[in-house]
Amino acid sequence: MHCKHLNLNVEVDVLTTGALADIVNAILESLLFQRHQIPLVYKTYRYYVRKWSEEENELSEENVTSTTEFLRRQKENATKTNSSISAMKELVRKAFKNKCIKSLRFLFGSTTYTPKEAYTIHIPTEEISSNHSHEQHPMTIGNLNQTLLSLLTHPDLYTIFSSNLNPTNIYLELEISKQIIDLKTMSNAKVDIIPKEFCTLPPSCKDVQIHLLHTGNTSSSSLHCCKDLQVYKDFMDLHLEDNAATIEADSDSNKCKNILYKTNEWWEADIYIRGFKEQGSKCLNMWS
Ligand SMILES: [Zn+2]
């Protein structure tokens, strides 16, 4: 299996780490449904799971039959899958906020050593602007959907997407620029990722390499919107340590590039998603 390389356009005026986290999470949601790890599109799936948790209190204890017990267990499993998706999305958000993410990959398979499919997302780190806030420059829903659509309908992925994939586990690994990781700080803080040896994918694994390309039409040097906001400036001062390396990257991008390429490390998220598929008869409709 040769690996597939494809470019995905990210159309936003200023590229922030917040926008990147949104895109990566949207790609995860799309892949989960596209690769049969959740039975409904993510937002619909989440809607039902939330509805169940509200209804839970209304269930009477008296008429518990084997059917209602079966449905209860199914809903419990579906809820667990939904919780782990939320946790992984939160981890992605935090990681982009605090660390210099070079690339990340989602592995579909029973272990991280035996993935059947791998989706690696390459981040255009040199394009990231740290002087602008995500809130001021979010990616529009229309542009985000356009990016997702070009992934899901990409001709090179047709063979992969038209094959079946049974419910399995989904793991997340992150390639982080090393000079920003302070191990001492991390051992005190709540650590949710663990360092790992980078392992190459097994030959049978379908290997998809997604390159995000920033295609916004405004040159960021001409924008002074966020720098003028006093509130944002205070925020930057507070987080100076976290952002020091990224700020440096903006002022001297070539120098940073060399460092970035030399000192990347792979980390593994300590949470994973277990794909959910409903069991048994179709007449037991849990999605109602
Ligand atoms: Zn701005």
C-alpha cells in the first residue's frame, strides 16, 4: 500500500492555533462517521446521547424487561464512545494552545502498533500567527465545510473510503516541537500525553498524509486588529513563557524552521476512542 499525499486548503484570513484545533477536530468527527466508527454523523450522534442522559431520570424502575435492559447497555456503550470523542477533542484543543504541534495522526486499529488506517495531518507551523486571537479570526462554517468536503470526496481516497472497516479503536499521536516541552513543568501539571518511540506504520496499513495549506488572501502583516486590543496584550503577557518560542518564530521564521525540523518528538494521547456499532435486531431502534 503506497501512502497517499493530499493537500487541503484552509481558507481563513489569519491562521491561529485555535482555528487549526477546530479543523483537526472536524476532520476527526468526519473520519469517525466515514470509517463506520459511529453510526450517525457526529452532531446527530451527540444529540441523541445528550438526550438519553436527560431522559435517564424519567425511567421507571418497574417495567425493566430484557429488551429495555439490552437497550440500556447499548446506550451506555454509545455514551462511552461519545465521552471519549469529547475528551480527545479537548486534548487537541489544549495541545494546540500550549504546545508547538508539527503534525498529528489518528490511528484506526486494535493497538497503536497494528493500525489498519492512519491519517497524518501536517500543520503549516510557519503560517501560524501568534499575534492574533482565534476569537477575532475564526474559520467560517462554510469554509470549514469546504475543507472537509474536499477531504471526504478526494478521488485518491475513494478506494479506502469505499471499503468496510469494523468498529475498532482510534488513537491519537502528536509530533511536538521539543524545545517547548518542559518536562519538569509537565510532571507537576496534569499530564495527559506520554512520550513514545516513533513507530513506522506496518506495510498493510493504509497511510494517508494530509497537508494543510493556508490559503487566506490577506497578508497578516497588514492586519493590526488584535495587536491594538489591550485585553489581548495582557493575555499575551500572562502567557509569555508558553508563547515565547512561537513569537520568536514570527520574528525570525527561518531560524525557527531549522530548530523545528531537528527537535520534534512523538507523544501519544492517553485516551482513545472505541468505535461503536449497534448490536442485534434492527427493530430495536435506539435512535428515537
Ligand atoms: Zn487579528
